[in-house]
Amino acid sequence: ACMIKEHDRVVLTKAIPDQGLTAGDVGTVVHVHKNGEAFEVEFLTLHGETVAIATLAASQVRPGQKREITHARLLRA
């Protein structure tokens, strides 16, 4: 298993509708809780505006893969 660390980019595995997040969104880990049981993840627009900061269980995120590409989508109001 790959250890997720602070500043790693991670991929959301399940949507979080109340935060406007969808599976596949890419965020940056800003804090690791309890040896990787949970993470504080910041999600930004391409212009650096914070969309959400979410506390996520390890099961809700995964490391990005070497051959993955980021994809842009319009944020719902």
C-alpha cells in the first residue's frame, strides 16, 4: 500500500455532494490524521481558489496513478 503524505495530490473515490465534490476530483493533502486513517484535503479551482477543505477517511481517497491525467469540469453554483 502506498502511504499518502502531506502535500500529496489525491483522487476522491466517492462524491461529496454537500461540498460540491465528485468522484475523480483531485485535492491536496494538508494534514494527515492518526497515521493515515483520515486526511484533511483541500480542493482548489485551476486558478487557486479553495472550493472545499474536507476531512476524509482513507477509504474516500486514493493516490494518483502515474498514467492518470487531470480533467477540468465546471463547478456548480
